[in-house]
Amino acid sequence: MADPTPVFDDLRAESDELDRLVAELSPDQWSLPTPAPRWSIAHQIAHLAWTDHAALLAVTDADAFGKEVEKALASPDNFVDEGAEEGARKPPAEILAEWRTGRKALADALSAAPKGARFPWYGPPMAAASMASARLMETWAHGQDVADALGVVRTPTDRLRHVARIGVRARDYAFGVNGLTPPTEEFRIELTGADGTLWAYGPEDAPQRVTGPALDFCLLVTRRAHRADLAVQADGEDADRWLDIAQAFAGPPGAGRSAGTAKGGDQ
């Protein structure tokens, strides 16, 4: 079994990078709109704090987390927005303090989890390393929303490997959530990291292929940029269809970004 320590360290590093982006913002800046409809920067950080708290419950108190799942089932279309809205009403300093405290508690709990343990989630149960990867993916994605609101271009890091891997593994889910039958054959995905390193997934001889910059692929699968604004290419009908619907997160796909609005990718 691979050592899960790197993903725990990467989750902390990803969170710290976003923290540096928001730590010195003025109250007016916390109110800036982000590309997510009706979500300000305050909503974005409040959402991360809310989700970290849910993940901490899943790791430490399964019964309490079960009650959170019941709330989600009772209001499936609104519970995420409601959680963000409730948190965003708080003063920025309180939002930031809650996020810092909650993410540290979650990171500590994940690092201390017994080997082989699996924890409940809104989808299938997750191992500690998988939950850390998912939290990193979401932190990076919502961090992109914050960066776009501030007009900041972030430098891509090797931590994007976690986001890319989730996006690749979620291929069949993306087809299913859009009411489509997943392809039976594997795809070959070849992504180029910021340092020129090749990140490859799937059989080398697969006829269906996806290629492009790793950053652009991550923006695509988190739906933080429109495909037309990115340098991700498909070879094969099924691979081409996938790039239109790819997503690395659970739940409905949402509207996504419009073409011509990307700020974080290769344009």
C-alpha cells in the first residue's frame, strides 16, 4: 500500500496557499463576487469550512455525520448553498478562524486514522487518503474561484496530480450523472505538468486518447473553465464526449463556466 503521508502534506499546503490569498483581504474584498452565481469570496471559504466540518464528523462521529446526510437528503438541491450562505453571514475574521481550526482538526484526524479504515460520505465510503485527496481537489477548485474574483493567476504545482487523478477516475461517474452509458474501454490520458513531466493514465495503446496541460485538465474536470478556453484535446468520439461532461466532484454537474471566461488556464 502506498504511503498516504504525501497527500496529507499536500492538503495542508494547498489550504495554506489559499489562506495566504485571503488572510489580508479587506471586508469589502470578502464580499467580492466569484464566478459561482451568488457566491462571494466569503461564501467560498465558508463552504470549505462547512465541508471540512462534515468530513471531520465522518471521520470521528459517524452517527453525527449520518444526521448531516439526512439533512442533505431532505434538501438535495439547496443544502450546499444554504450551508455556504449561513457561514458567509459571519464576519470575515470568524469565517477564517473557523476554516483554519476545522481544516487542522480534519488533517490531524485523517493522519491518525487507522490503516485500512473507511469513512462514510455523501457517496461511497472513503479511505483517509481518498478523503484527503477529495478535500484537496475541492480546496483547489474553490481557491480558483477566489483567485478569479481577485484577478490573481496562481502558479500550478505538483499537487494538481491529486486533482487530475480524481478527474480520470471519475470518468464513468461523469457519463452516468449525465444519463449516458460509460464507455467499456479505457482511455489513454497524457497530461503535461508545469515542469514538463508527463502524467499518464490508462493503456498506452488505447485508441481513445486525451492530451494536454495538466492545469487545463484540472480546470476542465472541476468545471472552472470552459473546454473551448483550454488546450485539452481528444482523439476518439467517446473521449471527445467525455471532455464536454467531465467532472471530478460528486453531484449534479451544474452549468459550468461560459466560453471566454477562463482566467486560470493556458489560453
